[in-house]
Amino acid sequence: MTTAPLLLVVEDEALLHLALEDELADAGYATMVLSNGAAAIRELKADASRFRALVTDIRLGTGPNGWEVAHVGRELCPTLPVLYMSGDSAGEWAANGVPSSVMLSKPFAMAQLVVAVSQLITQSDTSSLVS
Amino acid sequence: MTTAPLLLVVEDEALLHLALEDELADAGYATMVLSNGAAAIRELKADASRFRALVTDIRLGTGPNGWEVAHVGRELCPTLPVLYMSGDSAGEWAANGVPSSVMLSKPFAMAQLVVAVSQLITQSDTSSLVS
Amino acid sequence: MTTAPLLLVVEDEALLHLALEDELADAGYATMVLSNGAAAIRELKADASRFRALVTDIRLGTGPNGWEVAHVGRELCPTLPVLYMSGDSAGEWAANGVPSSVMLSKPFAMAQLVVAVSQLITQSDTSSLVS
Amino acid sequence: MTTAPLLLVVEDEALLHLALEDELADAGYATMVLSNGAAAIRELKADASRFRALVTDIRLGTGPNGWEVAHVGRELCPTLPVLYMSGDSAGEWAANGVPSSVMLSKPFAMAQLVVAVSQLITQSDTSSLVS
Amino acid sequence: MTTAPLLLVVEDEALLHLALEDELADAGYATMVLSNGAAAIRELKADASRFRALVTDIRLGTGPNGWEVAHVGRELCPTLPVLYMSGDSAGEWAANGVPSSVMLSKPFAMAQLVVAVSQLITQSDTSSLVS
Amino acid sequence: MTTAPLLLVVEDEALLHLALEDELADAGYATMVLSNGAAAIRELKADASRFRALVTDIRLGTGPNGWEVAHVGRELCPTLPVLYMSGDSAGEWAANGVPSSVMLSKPFAMAQLVVAVSQLITQSDTSSLVS
């Protein structure tokens, strides 16, 4: 409440930007939506602590992919909740994902995204209070 | 995103069909809503893999009940997420439910249905990536 | 479905009452919203079993705080799902919270509240069926 | 401590009886080891509440199999922790197992059995205290 | 490995001291076993961070009981894993226990104690790495 | 039972080999204990499916470290349970670990290792049955 928690959303398909922003705004989140991995890493390096979670596609055109963005995010902020979205790269999650992350396999329902990101943030906050 | 995940919903109370469809559509799901167990089993046998989850009432008038529908669904597709809804039959879940299923005891809030089905689908997808 | 599950919401900031009520009503919950701990404890003592969950702020002005309200709720009804909301008191949860409760650290998104309360209720109902 | 919790163990391979008994005794459990499903159901019907958990093989020669034994156990005592052990029948667990049960796929290490049964009992006890 | 993790064990029944020490030593833990709550609180206040977990009975004769010992432990060290053991006081855990604690209801098997304390420590360590 | 499940254990401190082997043998596991990452990767590439879990230290002298060994293991076998052991590298787990892995921070008790590896194997087996 009061201030909307800020999510970093990385998705190279520009047609999806509005749908993601709208859905997450309805759920009470503010979003910074970026189209490529280099921009995402730049924003993480500028100040990772302002983001309550990272939501990232895997394939991001040229430059770093979603695995690399999440890796950098976790190096800067080990407690960053991470949610991957992917179609054909979901199978690589077991080897390339970070611990305590979630992979949403496309196609998925918007409610899956909202529920998963909400749970990850609450769990991360809760764990930090007892550990 | 892109294509809405399809849920098989079995509920013999026709007055609830529209409310269930609307709520699940708002959450981003497509639904096939059926009124009895025989029809549900027929659709599962035709192609169980098109359904991302089964949402079923327990008492379904004449014919197979919800326990039987879920049992058939899991025989055809061991990974099918299963969510039961019931009032007076909830107490039988410990003996008759399938593993990793959820029982929603009536009355419940629509958000409980949306959150539970979204979690079950994400968990099932995620587990399949590491096992 | 049919009857909306009733939540006891305790929040001393009156400006938030409407937002909490609206959001929880959209999710399918009925709410009794109170402004202080004494009133909350009175309602719990009158009949704790009518509430499906307790959602409480920690600092509640004069009188009992949120830790005390939850403690009384659990003494009357050991199965009561408990969700705390707080800003500066979140750090005391490890020592003062009850088991199986959730702490939402402010600021949080409304979706975090809806998802957490829905999960707690479903888990509590489910556990009661196998234990 | 004081009194050893009693486990009902059902295994038709008599050569394994001693190993199971020894290992569970070392872990602090008392065991009633039976060779077939009919005997197990008879003991459950006599007094299911004296058993803190059921550990059962699936294939049990003639008479009821492990799925049926667990089903009866849960009808008599919905909170009974259930642990199945199997080789070739593990794949049927998704359709035939009861909720909150565990399936140990043979071959397994004795530590898997001890850890799983200990966890199931502690979880069941814990859940009963808040639900 | 190398240095045994130290557990603070509080149990007023002196006859159980040796059994608890032996069992936990076999599992690889060092123990400081105390007979009353005042001594336990004194040791926690001297340096709570040297203990990897607190294992405490509820009824401890005169002086502070197990609920109070755990409360002090968590105030000093919010990440302290807490495991309660009790017979007749288990029912009060829902109101008096701390979050993320475990209640072992007597009688229990020694393996339940070892498995629960091992899990709590590993979970606490793991959570601290991502939150 | 019958055949002991085989664990791949990678630890560059030779003095610990015997302790790890003994403890895991007592728990019912067979072990292949190796001293460096190159040997571990060679054995994984030869046949990853024979191992029921990977237990690896992070620092392994010259050659690949534990993060790399686990990465290769998961590429070859996405369902491989992974357990890391480390002292000073535990803090890098959030960025470098694989999903659903466990990090044991040294010093730890042998029971933590046995409980964690047993749980990971049972969970992995169980998940594979419903997903």
C-alpha cells in the first residue's frame, strides 16, 4: 500500500509491453519495462535495491539473455526474487536458472504471473525476517 | 500469454457456470465447462493433454462423481493438476483425493480458486523441468 | 461461492479502510473492518469461528496491538489464519508472530494481500482435512 | 521419547521384514510388520488410532494391495501419515495414491525411509495443532 | 563437518539429558543441555549467536517456560531455529509458538528430533543466502 | 532397498573422504568419491543417469569448481538432485546455484547431509511421478 512496489520487467516482444504493464498495475505493482538485456543490466547496476522483483524473458534478441540478467541481479542483490518467462527455453531452467526462482512456461495465464510474483516477493520478505 | 491455457471445469449446478467462466476468463484462462462426470471423462479420453488443469465438483448428479473424474484424468495424464470444490464431501478428500491436489471447501472466495489453480499449474510446469 | 468468506481486518489508518474493503470484495471476501485492537478482541470473543482469517496491522494506536489481537484469536481458534501488515514492526515478527502466519512488509501490492490471504485459508482448510 | 511411536508396516517380501524392523527401531520407532493387505486392514479396523503412520508396499500377493490398505486407513483416520514403497507400481501413484502421501521408488536408501516417515509424522502432528 | 554445530537443549527432566545428548552427538551435533529456563536465557544473553538451534521443552519447573525462552532467543537472534518438545502443552503452540518453529508432540521418536533440527538449520542457512 | 542408490561426491579435501563415505554408507548409500571437478565431469558425461544425486564442494583446487560440475550435471540430467557444501563460497549460491538445490554451509552436522540428500532424492522421485 502507499507506494507501489517496483518490478523490473524485461521482454523483447514490444507488443506484450502494454499487456504486462496493465496487468501488473491492476495488481498494484509499478513496472519498469525494458526491451533488452543490456538496458536491464544497466538499471540493475545503477541501483538493484529499488526493484522488488525481476521478471524476465529468456531470449532477448542481441546482447545478454534472461539467464545472464538474473545472474547479474543476484550478484548485486542475493535476495532479488526472479521470475523467468519462456516458451522454448524453459527446458534449460534446471541448468541455467538461479535458486528459488520460478519459470513460467508460455503460454501462461496472466493470473499465473501475478500470483507467482506476489508469492515470491512475500516469501523473500518473510525469509529475510527469520534468517 | 498469447493462447489462454484451457481448464476443464465440471460443475453440476448450472447457475454457477457463468460465474466460474467469467472469473477464470478474467484471470486469463479459457474454460470448457461441463455439467456431469460422463461428459468430462469423454473429453479427457478424447485428449487429456489439451487441459492444463481439472477443476471439479464432487457431487455431480447421476454418473461418475468428481473423485472418479480426477482418477481417470490422472491415469491418462499423471501430471494433470487437480482442484476439487465441495461442501459436504470435503471430509472424504483424505481418502479419495489424488496426490498433490487441492480441495476448496465451500463456501470459498473466487480468489481462492484463481490463486490455487494458478499455483498448481505453475508448480506442475516447474516440477516437470527438474524431474 | 454462494456466501462470501468473512475476514476480520484491523487497521488504525481509516484512510486505508475503503481500499482494503474494495480490494478484498473484488476477490470475493466479505470484511469486517475495525480500527483498534480492543474492538477486534471483542468481536473475536463474541464468536471467533465466523472469521475465515484475521488481517491485522501491528501498531493500532492505544490499546492492544496486532501481536496481541492475533494471540487472542489463536487462543480462541487455533486454526485461524493470521496475516500481519506492517512497516516498521516487521522486524519483530520472528519473536512476536504466531506459527504459520504471514507478514506483509509495507509497502506491498494489493495482489500480495489477496494471494497471501487466499493461500492461508486454502492451506488451513486443506490441513484440517488430513490432520 | 518414553514410548516409541508405533508404525504399521506392510511388506509381502518376508526377507525384508528384519531389515525394516531393525532400521526403524534404531530410529526410535516400534513396528507391527505384516505380510498381507487383509491382515493390515484387520488391524486398522481394530484400532487405527494406535498407529502413528502406515508404511506399505503396493504389491502384496493375494488380497488387497497397498492402495486399498491406505484407502481404508484414511477412511478410518483421515490424519494417518501414509508412505508407499514400490518398484514397478510407482507410476500409478499419481492416480491411486492418497493426498499428502509419499512414494519411495525402489531401490531406495534406508535413510530415505526414516527421513520421510519422520517428516510425515511431525508434519501431521504440527498441522493438527493449527487446523 | 570439522566443528560440530552447537545446540542449546533445555529439558527439566534430568533423566532425559543423556539420551538427548547421545542421540544428537551421533547425528554430529554438540550440545549444551540445561535444566531450567533462567539458565537458558542467561546463556542466550551471553552470546546467542554461538547456538545453531534451540531445542526446548515447554514446562520447565519454576522460572521461565519454553515459550519464554524461545521468545528471548528470537529477540536476540531473529534467525534462531526453534524446536519445541511437549506433551500436554502442544495444543498451545498455535497461540504461543514463534514463526517457522516446529512442535514435537511427545511421545516422539529420536529420528523425528534429528530430522527436524537438521532441516530447520539447513532451511535457516539456505534462506539467509537468498534473503 | 536391495541395491544402494549411488551418489557422486566431489570433495578436494582427501581427509574428509572416509568420513563422508562412512556416514553415507551407514545411511544406505553407495558413493563414488572424487577429488576434482574434471574427474566428476568425466564421470557425469560417461553416464549421468547412474547417479541418484550429486554432492559437491565448491572450491575444488585446479579445474572446474562445484558450480560448473552441477551445471554440467543438470545439462545432462535435468532431474539430478544437487547438494552443495561450502564455507566461504556459500554466499555465491544465490547467483551461481541451480534451481531446487540445497547449500550446506560449513561447519554442518553429518545428519544435515544425510537428511538433505534423502529429501532431495525422494522429492525428485515424487515430482517425476506427477509431472
